[in-house]
Amino acid sequence: MTDIFDIEGRSILVAGAGGIGAGIAGELARRGAKLTIADVDEAAIDRVRDELPGDGHSACTLNITDEDSCASTVAQAVANGGRLDGVLNAVGILRIASALELPIKDFTASMNINVTGALLIARQAGKVMIDQGGGRIVTLASVSSTVANPNYAAYASSKAALTQLTRVLAVEWAKHQVAVNAIGPAVVPTPMSNPFMTDPEYRAYQMSHIPMGRMATVEDLFGTALLLLSPAGAFITGQTIYVDGGRTLV
């Protein structure tokens, strides 16, 4: 019987070598995918690549807000894997402040990296996938795509825009068999969120709004990522799948 979750030999670009990107990359590699790891942090991509199980993985420096850099990264992923079956975009920043005190540069950076960057890497990948007859693009969104937390004007606005971008790209590229989706986790303790997790008030607020009573983990996202990047997810597109312990229900 064919394993509908089989990704062995698939060429996948993982953009973002932070906690979530690195964790999912490890699971994809364990299942036999050939990965290209991309991030602005050269030390991080080398470390993540070297720790991946299996052979044939590559690392590439990526500035996701620069279209030439996105094009170069996609080209390297194609060269490494022979084609580009999937993209997992886990690049993002988190800026938290009240709307009255939020530096506009933080709002602008959030939109540039979390939204414009997502478009730039997706459309470079999309060009390749359309030419080759299909592919999968998965971006990390957030429960903040739909829930309204105080002090999240920058982050929530960017993630809401990202969810709608996912829908539009999915509509445009569906006829080419390019599926575009997003994963919306509840807060995950990672190097990006840990500076805020040290605030007891912040942590208590987050915990009190998750019905299952715990934070998400990177491992909680493995199944959804695998679904969307494997044959099992062939007919899913334009969706943001919330992996959130019920956070979007309250």
C-alpha cells in the first residue's frame, strides 16, 4: 500500500533556521526529504544543515525582503534537489508594544518580513512550480491571524495579511496544481518568543487563553507540515490550519 505521507526524495526549501524551521526541517529530513536550509544567519543555516539526518542537504543565505536573494535561494534549492517540490517558510519577526507606543519602524519591519517577504519567496517558488507542473508552499502564520491580543498591532496585522495572501495565491495558482497553505500555531516557546516568555504576566495571559492548558511545541506542528507537503495534502489549498489547543475558539 502506498504511504500517502511519504516525502522521501522530495526537494524542499526550508526558509528560516530558527526554532520552528529547524525543528520541522529535522522531521522532514528524518523522513527522507532533501532539504535546502535558508536564513539570513549564516551560522544558523550551517548548524542546522550539519545536524540534519540523511545526505544531500544544502545551506543558502537568504534575505527574504530582497527579491534577488529569494530568486537565488530558490535556484539553489532546485539545483540541490533537481526540482522544487515544496517550500516551508518559517521566517518571521515578533514585535510587541501597545499601539500608542509601537515604533513605526517595528510595524514596517513586521510587514516587510512577515508579509512582503512571504510574497517574494512564494512567487519565486511559484514560477518554478508552475513550470514543473505543481508543488506545495506552506507558510507559518499564527493564531494572531484571527485573534486579537493586546499589544500585537504589528504582529497580528502582518499575520492576518499573510493568511489572506495565502488565499489569493492559492486561487491564482490552483490551476497549475500549486497548493498554497499556512499553519497557524498558538504561541510556541522559541528563541523568537522566549524574551517575552520571561514576563510572568505575558506567560500567564497566553496560558489562560489556551483551552488545552499548555503552550504549543514545535513537535505539535510536525503532522500538519507533513500533511501539507506530502501526497496526503494534494487537495488542500488556501487554508490556514490552526494548531492551537483551542486558542482560536475563545
